Amino acid sequence: MLIDWKKFPEVPTGRPGATRRAMSGEKISAVRMKCPADAVFGQSHHHHDNEQLLVIIGGEIHFRVDDDKFTARAGDMVFIPANAVHGATGVGPEGCEYYEIFSPARND
């Protein structure tokens, strides 16, 4: 099945300035995130039972997974193991657009 992201509602996130579109199957879910350069990032690090894969499709994002801090750019993938403490801390001057893929599916 081809996913047409325009068919999913674009909604604000808990991060002021950022938006998301989400879809979910039975065992996997995906989110398309857009964070403009002026998006506000708190230090909201969290963890969950899902494995998570980020696929960066535009711009760059500054990230932390456990004690590892790095910048991911367009074309990069980031793997986050289940229960790892992680969170975005900011984006580059162009903002960032990326997919988040979760297994098992998240329905939030």
C-alpha cells in the first residue's frame, strides 16, 4: 500500500512550531515530523517500550540517545532501542523533516 501523507491530518506536536502526520498498522506505526528552524525544543528526554527508527529526509536534527549526543542529517537513520532515554534537542538552520517508525505500533 502506498502511503499518501497528505491524506492524514497534520496536527501540532508538544513542541511549539512542529507538526506531525501519523499512521498505524497492527504491528508498526509511522509519523512524519516537520520541525521548522524556529521550533522550540525543551530538554524533554523520554523512553518507551517501542523500538524506534528515525529516517531523516531533510535538514538536520540534534539528538541524544542515552549518553550519545549527535547530529543527524538528510539521508541518515537513527536507531533507538526499546527503553533507551532519548530526545531531540534542536534542529539546524533549515529545520528538519523526518519519519519516526515504531515497533510495536504506537497509537498515540
